[in-house]
Amino acid sequence: MAKKKEMLLVGSKTKEALKGKGKYNVSSDALDALNNYVYWLVEEAQARCKANGRKTIRNHDILAGC
């Protein structure tokens, strides 16, 4: 089993945002899934930055896939 990654999100704030105006419930594994997605975004941004010969990650490195 893979080691659980450190949580990068503020749980209460993220759950509040996911719930919207009380319209949605949030499952116990939703934060873990979102946290894993954030880790993936970070890795992709690092790869784009490196591929462009930079050491500074910029907003377009993170948003390039959107």
C-alpha cells in the first residue's frame, strides 16, 4: 500500500467550499482525492518548469492543462 501523502489542504475550508451553500455532502475520501490531485498538479508544474529551463514555477505551469 502506498504511503499516505501529507495533507496540503485545509480540511475545514475545503469541505466548506465543496459543500457549497449546504447543497452537497462530502464523503470521507473526497479530501484525499483532491489532495492527490493537488500533488499531481505540483508534479506537472515542476516538469513544465524544468522543460522550459526555469527554476521558478509560474501560474501558467500550473494552469497549462486547464
